[in-house]
Amino acid sequence: MRNKFPVHLRTLSHACAQQINARQIPAFYARLTSDCLPGEHEQQEQRKMRLKIAHLTSAHPWDDVRIFQKQCSSIAAAGHDITLIGVGKHEGPENGVNVIKVSRVNRVLRMLFMPWLVLLKALKLNASLYQLHDPELLPIGVILKLCGKRVVYDAHEDLPKQVLSKHWIPKALRPVVSRLSAFVIKGCTYFFNGVITATPTITDTFNHRMKCTVHNYPMNSQFAAPRSFSSSDHAASTRFVYTGGLSEIRGAITLLDALSLSDDAVRLDLMGSFSPKELESVARKHSGWSHVDFHGWCNRETVAQITQHSLAGLVVFRTAPNHVDALPNKMFEYMAMGLPVIASNFPLWEGIIKDADCGIVVDPESAESLASAMKWMIANPERAAQMGRNGYEAVKRKYCWEPEYNTLESFYWSLCNGEDRNGRRSTATICQSGDCQSSDREAA
């Protein structure tokens, strides 16, 4: 029974038994309880604890938004040692992150040879944790595990669903490739320490004890204030914007079909690159192309400048297995810029847009539906401006990166130490984030 009493009470009773002078007891008790709590020195030592994490990608550019700008930079800013092996010409320290370059090559060479080059560079780092961002790196993840390293896979997309709409895979082979990719992913990640995903739906596809959802929401620091775009500005605008990958499955032709049904004054600022490249020549011959101002690929600053004059942002992906449950980054970035959204009427997207009252959903297979929504935005500028403000507030309050960072860092602590960053033992298996106003998240 004696051991069930708190240590300071047991010791105090022992002091009484030693007939300590009553005047000495308060000072003795204060000294004793201070020994039970972490002192300033211990707190400083805890703050000095750093994780050494290596992010590996052979497919993404080194400055990829999710990998470098969100995960690497924010974790490095917290004082951790972060190295990123990524595609590009830049090498050296950047924003607190040590960048190691690998060359950009074609798809076949990338899948066959680049993982092994990444592995050679990764083994020199001796990191606490290796985070893989591409499916082709899964085999080297197993090798890293055999070398005694901690490994986590970050699934940006639901690959088995995604390959079902890959234009470069013959249609007849897509179901086979989908099943094969699912087998490889589950087989490799079985040996890993954990799995990170971009959406709860992808998280549910993994039967892993340690898994975590880190949404790809915008960073509030990059959208500190909504654009100064009044209702009168909306009334004078007939410009819409689309930014991102341009492919048939992402609605490129649907956009042009809708433009061909619109008034001559309607313009579309189109930013991105076509895939496949042959699609661009098809698009330029379309009657709707006369409404397009094509800017090609643009950096973030140019995108922000162009969207200042836009009435609404378009994200009308066509129906595909990988789209229905996706959370497209561009939709939240439109909202973060104060733009109302016209989006596909997938149930998940529709729920977000209706809940925030920040836009309109349309049938992604119907150019008429999209043209009608664009016409409504032009005819209702004050309502459109209010939708834009609503979207901005929703991102600031709920759909932002800051709590995702807390979830990610806590998950790293769980994988590396079996504890959260506050030293508490981690027992549950899935990390989920919540309201942006929360100041702390522990790995579940």
C-alpha cells in the first residue's frame, strides 16, 4: 500500500518521522516538489532534442509544395535536421532544409534507375527517419528497413485508383496494373514503421498499426489576407481562372466546351501544362480557345497576380475513381485567395462547398452545367464576392496547414521515440487533425 502514495507525500511523512523542525517543513516540501517537476535545465534539454529526417523523392521537384514548402520547411523551422533528396538543379541549404539534387529523366529511366541513386544518397545520411514520397521508391524502403532504418511512406494519391485513368497505360492493362500496384504498396508498407496519407479515404486503404492523415491544405502564412476585390470589381469582371495540370480527365476539354457556349466577353486565364503534350494542339484548335489567355506554367507569385482579376476559380475534374474522394489542393487555394469556386459535384466536394457557402457545384460531364454556373457568377457579383470571403474564412478557420504540421511532427515523435513531443507514450494508431485554431495535436 505504501508504494501507492505520491513520492513527495511518502518522503514528507518520512521527514516527520525524523522529527524535522516544523519551521523546516515548508522549505523542505518546496525543494522536494521542485525535484519532482522538470526544471529549467531539463526543459532546455528537451527543447534541444532534434529529429533527423530525410525526405526522398525521385518524381517531384525539390520545391514541391507538399514536400518542401509544407512538410520540410515547417519541420525545419521547429529546429529539426531535415534533408530533402529531390529532382532539380538546386543543391544546398534552402529555408533551413539541406537539399540534395537528383536529375530529371524520362519516366522509364526514372522508374528503373533513379530509386537506386536515391538509395545511395540516402544511406549516407544516417537519418532517424526516412520518408518516401513516390511509389517507385517503395522497394528501396524495404532495403532501408533491412539496414535497420525507420521508414515511413507518404501516399499523396490513391495509386491503385489513379492508374485506372493514366493515359499512358493501355486501357486493357489498367485493371491489372491497379491490382499489382495495390499488392506492392501493401506488401512493402507492411515492413515500414508507418504510413502518412493526404486524405482519410487513402488512410482507410492501409491496414497498418501506425498511420496518419496529413491533409494538403494551404498555408495561412502564404495567404495572410484575402485579395482586395470588392463587389464592384466582381461586377466589372468576366474572367475566370484555372491553374494546375491540364488533361482530359481534369476537364480541360470540358472547360473549352463551356467557353464556346459563353458570351464573347467571358475570358479564362489558363495556367499549367498539358498532359499529354499533344492535347495542347487539340485545345488550340477548339472553338473555345478564342476565350483563353494561356500563361503556361506559372510560379506562385504570378498565379496570385493573375487571380487578382478573376471572378471565380474552376476545378471541374471529370468523374474518375481517384477524383471522387480526393481533396484537390487548388480548390482550397482558390478559397484561400478569396475566390468563389466552381467545382465538380462529387459528394465530398459538394459538402465542403455548401458547408462553407463558398461556391457552386456542377456536373463535370456537362459543359452546359459549367457554362450556366459561369453565367450565374457574372450575373450575381455581390453574391460571388460574399462566397469568396466565406471561402477565405473557412480556410483560415478550418482548412489550413498549421494543425496538419502539429499532427505531422507528433507522428514523427511517435515513430522515432514511441512518444509524442511532450514525452507521453503513444498508444493509438491514427492521427487526425481538426480545427485550425487548436494550438496542439498529439499523435494518437
